[in-house]
Amino acid sequence: MAFPMLAGLKKLYPDVCMDMAIKKSFAGLGELLPFIDNTFELPYANSPQQKYDTALILPNSFRSAWEMWRACAKERIGYAGEFRSMLLTKPIRKPESHSLHQIEYFNNLARSAFPNFEAKEVAMKVPDTFDLKAKKLIGETKKPVVGIGFGATYGSAKMWPAERFAKLIDALSEEANVFLIGAKSDREVEQAVMAQTKSQPKSLVGLTDIPTLAGVLSHLDLYITNDTGPLHLASAVGANVLVIFGPTDPNETKPPGDNVTLIYNRANCAPCWKRLCPTDHRCMTEITVDEVFHSARLALDLR
């Protein structure tokens, strides 16, 4: 969700070297972002000792500010809070709105630091090398190709139940080729889904790096997913997306665009933003297989 902000900064300062510090789990993301010159993995101690003039710190954690302080960036800009203002040379007051979309939240940070900043929309293009890998994984098919994103790194509260994904997959498999999509960390949930489905879809779980995953997503006719990281990657490459929301607020994190369809039965306790549901998980269990299946068929134009 920071892509428009990053692209806007590069447009404002086209001759500046703009590097990106990322967690290991996001390795390869820079391959998809032509406005990023270099990427390095955190912690900073494991990366080249480049000295930076300015660091724009997007996460609100103390650790992220501390990493850029260790990097000896001359100017360190980020939102105040989390006892980290002492590590920032320019702490920015957080927006007062509690329902600000995450994209605008990042844009506001850049705008506060750089008055002439304007966000720039990003149409992400997958490099040919990774696109070819993605095509080989999907193979040739005459049926619509549907990807299922059943995981959620944030926590189980954001996951639609595995048994419902299994039933949905069986229903879709009569008219489409279905692929399971996820990271190595999703394998436990993958096994739960596979154990309950009769159709045995092809699994790409743990088989793709981020650029290849972007390629796979770009070739899907539909991607059905929980509110998780690949959702935003799918939206950025222009995939047709059906996203299931529960404990989080789509007004804050749903990707913009006509290519993203929302399924959200707002429970009386939502949004709670909890990682684990302390009660009955009604925000997700009230969403039925029939509801998602019907929306998927409409999205695929299978009427």
C-alpha cells in the first residue's frame, strides 16, 4: 500500500538514489518496483553499510526507527509514538482520523515531510523472467484459472475457515482450474484445506518468490483471498480479486480499484483488529460458501 507514495517520491526527486529496507519475507519485491534502486534486508547490521541522507520510516514500531538510527541516516522521518520520537529527527503527528485508508496514511507522512509531494498511481509490470516462470507453473488450460489465498500471516482471525475454502474449491473445480497460493508458512493450513477437498487442486504453496507470485496472480482469471499481503500484490498487477474481510476494516486496507470485489458481513464486534478471535469468529463464519461461490461465478461471468 506504500507503492503510490514511493512512486510519488521518485517522481518528485527523479535523480535521487532511493533504496528500500525490507524484511526477509519480502525479498524480491524490489524486482517489481522500477522506482526503487536497491533493496536490502533487515536487520541493517546484515546489509551494506550505505550512509543515507534521509530515511522515511513507514512502520510505526520502535524497532524500525531504531534500525534507521543504527544506519546513521542524517534525517529520520516517521510518525511519532511507540516511544521512538527520540530516534527521529522529524517526528510527524499521526492523522486524527481513525478510518484513514492505509495508502493515504503513508501519503500523509510523505506530504508532511515533502510539501510538494504528490502520490503517483502504480501499474506494476512483472519482468519477463518471472512471468515465464509463472506461466510454467500454471500451464495450459481452457478453463478459467482461479487462485485461492487461504492464509493470513497477521493471525487466524483474518482467515475464512479451511473447511469452507475446501467446499468452495470443490464447487469451483467443476468449471475452473483451481490453484492454492501461499507461502511456506501457510503449509499447515494448506494441509487442512487439502484434507477436506475432494477435487485436490494444484498447490503452489511455498513454490514462488514474490516476483513469480506476482506473475501467477497476473494470469489468474480470479483470485479469492483473505485480507493478506498477496491481496495488494494481486491488485497492483491488475488481477480480478474477490477478498473476504472479517476483523479488519476495508475502509482502511481494501485495495482501491474496480478489479477488487469485497465480501464483508460486518459483525457487531468488527472491526476489532485482533489476531486471534476471543469469541465465536462470527465476522468470518457468518460468510457462507454459497455467498462466496455466487460472487465468484459473477466475477468469472459464469451465469
